[in-house]
Amino acid sequence: MSTTIINTIKLAIENEPKVPILNKSMVPAGVMVLIFEKDKDFYFILNKRTDLVEHHKGEISFPGGSKDPEDVNLLATALRETHEEMGIHPDNIYVIGEIDDVETNSDFIITPFVGSISYPYDYKVSEIEVAEVLEVPLSTLTNPNNINYSNHKKYGSLISYQYLNHNIYGATARILEKVISLINLN
């Protein structure tokens, strides 16, 4: 991956302190926002969840999940879940940094970690958890024709993205919006 974009994101994360959400009644979760470079564009790795998972059936999400008792921290959670869901080994991920927590309507507090992997990668997806792997170009996410806004009673103005026949919304869209703002392309 271009060291320029990695450095841009890393510097932005270092210069903008993380905003945590402190709510002990919500379930802590960690996700990996993975980026790679291909054909002079940058791509985010997302997945469509199966109908077999406990939460967010059929939704588009980052690899990740709830913190298990054996996870030393939420980065360990994000790396473990990424390996379980996508078959991406933690040693193959360059962790760039941690961004603002995001809460969900289903009572999770998500801590997103941004990282990069080399392309191509031979995913070994969990058929129980992942129905489809999506490699979503940054250029698609920054194209105004693929961006929608709506009002939400709790969160105010919310963004969503259209990618092919997929609607990327909720916490996933809010996390994407944050990372894109760090890259300074919007």
C-alpha cells in the first residue's frame, strides 16, 4: 500500500485523540477497518453477514465482534474476529491506529482499528458468518452519486453508501465516513 495514505491516516489518528464512549451497559466490540491498494485506488474490505449469525443478519460490516474474556484488549478482539471471519492472519495486518468509538442500536460500543494488508489476499472465510466478501473502492465511497443522507432520531444526520446492490449503513457507514475524513478526500 502507498506509504503516503498510511502515513496520512496514521498522522491524522495521532493528531486527533480518540473519542471513547463510556457506557458499561453496552457490549464492547472491536472491528478491523482494512484497506489495501489495487489499480491506483484504495479499497475497504467489508463482508455481508449471513443469516446464521446472532446479530445484524445480512448486513454489511467490517470483520469484528464482541470482546471475549480471553481477549487482552479490543485490538486482540478485532484481530481474532478478523482471522475467524475472513481468514486474515493477524501477522499479515499492519495496524495503523484506533479511531473514535461508535455505538449501535443493538447496544454495542464498537472500537474500530484501521489497518492495511497486501493485495491480493487469499481469504478463508467462515461460511457460518460471511455470506460475501466486498472489496469496496474508496472512489465509489467518495462519489456523491453513491452517498445518501437521512435523519435519525438518536444520531441526527446519518450517511449511507451504495455499492453495487448493497446498502452500507449504520455503524459501518459512520466508521467509513470517519476514515474517509482522515484521508481528507471528501
